Amino acid sequence: MALKEQQQEKKDHMILSVGPHHPATHGVLRVVLELDGETIVSAQPETGFLHTGIEKQAEQLTWQQAITVIDRMDYVSSFTNNCGYVLAVEKALGITDRIPPRATVARVILMELQRIASHLIFLGTGIFDLGGMAAIFWAFSLRDRILDIFEAVGGVRFHTSYIRIGGLAKDLPENFKEMVEEFLKLAPGRIEELRDISLENPIFKSRTKGIAKMTYEQALALGQTGHMIRTTGSDYDVRKYYPYCGYENYDFKVPVYQDGDLWSRFAIRFEEIFESLKIIRQALDNLPDGPWLIDDRKLVLPPKAEVKESMEALIHHFKLVQYGFDVPAGEVYQCIESPKGELGFYVVSDGRNKPMRVRVRPPCFYSIYSLSEILKGHMVSDLVAVIAGCDPIFGEVDR
Amino acid sequence: MADLNPHERVQQALQRVAAEVVPDLLEAFPGQVEEIPLTADRIPQVFVTPDALETVALWLKGKGFVQLVDVAGVDYWPHREPRFEVVYHFRELPNLGMIRLRVRCSEQDQVPSLSRIWGMANPAEREVYDQFGIIFKGHPNLKRILNPDDFEGHPLRRDYPIRGPRDLIKLAMPADEGRYRPFVSEPPEEGK
């Protein structure tokens, strides 16, 4: 009924509702388009179809348990979700400096592998949306190698919940170095191959060059971070601006593009993958031995062998399993560079064993709502490509 | 600046905000802005009254805080009255300074919308409205964003039950008596 009324008001314009079950929306997104012929006059994104109340669920779980639901937010990059939340809680506990170096370096390697995996999904599905059929198979086959590493590390391929408050869930597997070495040998050639079939392809170029342009001022007003703002001339990368996990010790560049168009959003991803490979190389060479968990019995479970013999260890085990631990009251904001942009965690504690509020600043949420600005004046056929260029993951948009 | 490591640069920027921007802010808006002690993340923070929010935000934008990072709602029920807080993070780009504005408000209060200054406040405030029921004055399109349009209640309120019969959810708010709250439990006392 509402649609009919709107149509009568603007007789020349057509209202077109795209989604929510359109495969090219990368999930469940509805966009209401107002069309003048084939030109988009206005676009109104609608979200919430995948809303699962993750922030509410996190309030019902203890601090350590909440990692498992935070995992399921951005479901193609669970390591970065975990790490952002864990860093926020560690900051609130004041144990950031006491995390063992092995855990920190392992986190960096895993997060960078996750970044490559997430970028490969973006590139594969994005180029596929523009008609490049081969890209999705090439990208996903390479991503599978990364998931193999994750399976060896955390036991599962997707939602590992491997990064814990105080370190890691368990030690890295013995053959971890060899597996990553193997991937580092394989990856550059495969990614160059993927770049060669896409970026300079005339069809790809004609469909992306100059499309959905965004200026730096627009990007700031619309709350853009990550690749969306770095293609407008800014070098804003949380890893450089607010380093965490020792990112200041690695030698890497932040690629910057000036055009702000769709083509540069794809092109920047390839460069970011190569920078991530550089970071993994350095981190792998400097992976120290030693403990992977903080030595604090009030926060992490004691070793199982000790529980069978020591009274104190048994009490600690029981207390941690039954109750968890308290986090001092207060507010903490911690941001990290997720594959999609700045992923912020605003964590509020009231001094108890459960979070009082876990607010997630989702980067995709803001890039999806920038569609209403950047789509204006473009053709309907550009819609699919522009949505892909935002790199939305609806588990994170809707939480 | 170049010889400092990035951590020190961040700390220095935050200290500069605490030492220079916050006193100026307190002076420019007497009675409307109140300083809060730092928490573990060392980001300077202030309480702002709802009426002053828009002018304070514009003032900060003029001082170089060009990026609004996030708008978050927090429900402090039953510990505080008024129960809600709307939290804004601002950042200086390309400098590293950050500041946190916290606006205390009750269910009846209206918080001015910042969507005319930052376009991103539009969806962010819609989400706070959807999840907490806080009304934003002057918002162009204050509708639900994550929950369906016919949803009843505001799920991120602390007294909204995570499980239980739908009828209990429809009770008038704030309904702190006889509500079904299966997971909100008190911590055991020491020694028990």
C-alpha cells in the first residue's frame, strides 16, 4: 500500500525493491530504489534481517564465554572479532602488558591470515558479481588453505574462539610454521593471477572506474573506515594509528588510493593482501617459544594435570568454570583494524562476572548506510557491484 | 614527534586532549559539561547535558574532532537514575586525540540528533532508538532499524528478558517487580 502511494506521488519514478533474498546482496539486504528510467534517484537500504541479538546475548554470558557469540558476528573473520573483544577486556583488567609474547605474535599471524581470507571472499564474490566466473573458484580454493591452518590451530574452520582473555586457548600445533610457510609460498602467485584477470580487464574496468565515487569529506561524515576511507586519500589504518598486539614492530605500508571509486576499492585489497603477507613473514620469523597463556590463576584455567593433585588448582578450576572472574567497573573503548575497517568494542563493566554492555562498532553497518549517498545518479546495473564494493557481512551489520 | 614510538604518540595525544581541550570545554559550557575521571583506556571523557549536546559537538568539530566514531546506548538500570546513557566517541584526524561524550537521559528525555552534522549519526541513532527506546529530537527518520517494525519493547534494556513468555515482555516499563529474569543473578558472596 505504501509503495502504491509513493508511486502515485511521483508518477514518473518507479520504485524497485531489491532483496532481501537476492543472491547479489551478499546476505540479506533490502534496498528500496527510486528510479527515473534506469537511473537511481534515491536508494534506501534496509537491514535487520539477520539480527540475532549478539550484544544482548553477550550480556548473559561470563566474560570468557561471550567470546563464542562475538565470534559469530563477522562470520568470515572470526579471529579479528575475538581479538578486538579480548583486547578490550584485557585493557579493562589491566593485563595488556602481561600477555606472553608468543600469544601476541600468534594473534598477529592468525589475524593477518584471517584478513587475507576475508579479502579473498570479497574479491572472489565481488569479481563474480561483475561476471568474472573464475575468480570465485580461485579465491575460495586459496582461502581453503587458510581454513586448513585454522582447523589445525583451533579445531574448527570457521568459529574458532581460539583467542582467549589472557592468551590463546591452547598452544599452536607443532607443524604450524610449516603450514604457514607452505601458504606463504603458494599465495603470492595465486593472488597475482587473480589480479591479472580482474583489474586490467576492460569489462571490469568499464564497470568499476568512476562508479560510486566518494570524497574524503563524505567518507568522514558517513563514518567510513577501512578500505572505504583509504581509497579517498586518507591513510587511516588503526594498525598504524592506534597500534595493538605489537603492530608497531612490523614493517608494512598502508596502501592509499585517491580516486574514491569502485575500482580502487578492489585494487586496494590486492595491495593489502601483499602487505599482510609481509607481516606474516616477519611475525613467523620472530615467533617466540614459551607460554601462550598469562600466568594468573584467577583468570585462566590451571593445567589439567595439576587439578588432579593440587587443592588450590581444583578450587581455581571450580571457581572459573562456575563463576568466571570479575572485571573492575568502568568503560573501555578498544578499536582494531578488522578486514572491513575499524571494529570498535565499547565494553562497560559493573564490576561483576558478566559484561554489562558490549557495544560493537561495526564497520560494515556504516558502509551499507553510505549506499544511499553513493548510489545517487548511477544505473541500476551498478547496484550489485557497489554493494559488493562495500564488503558487507550481514552477520556484523545486523549483529 | 618522529622519535616517539606510536604508543607514546597516542598517550601524548590523549594527554593533550585532557590538558587543553577538556578545560576549554568546561569553560565554554559552564554547568552543562562535567568532567569524569579517566578509565583504563585513558580516553578523556565528559558528561554533557542533553540540551547542550549539539552545540558541544559543533564546538568539538571546530576544534578538529572531525570524525564521529560511534554512537552507543548503555542502560545502567537498576544502578543509576536516570538510567540511560548515550555515548559518543570523537576523533581528531589525522591527529590521534579522542574524546568521549556521555549524555545521561531518562526514558522521557529527548536527546538532540547529530544527523545533520554527521550523516552516519542517522543509522547509529536509529539503532539506539530501536534497542533502548531513546528518542532523538530532530531526527529525520526515527524508525526501527534492526528489529521488525511491529516489534514490542526495546530489547537491549537491562530489564528486557532474554527468554520467557511474550506476555511478560509487554509489561509497562520500567517493570522491576515480578519480571521474569532467568539469567540475571547476584554474585555469590565471598566464602559461600
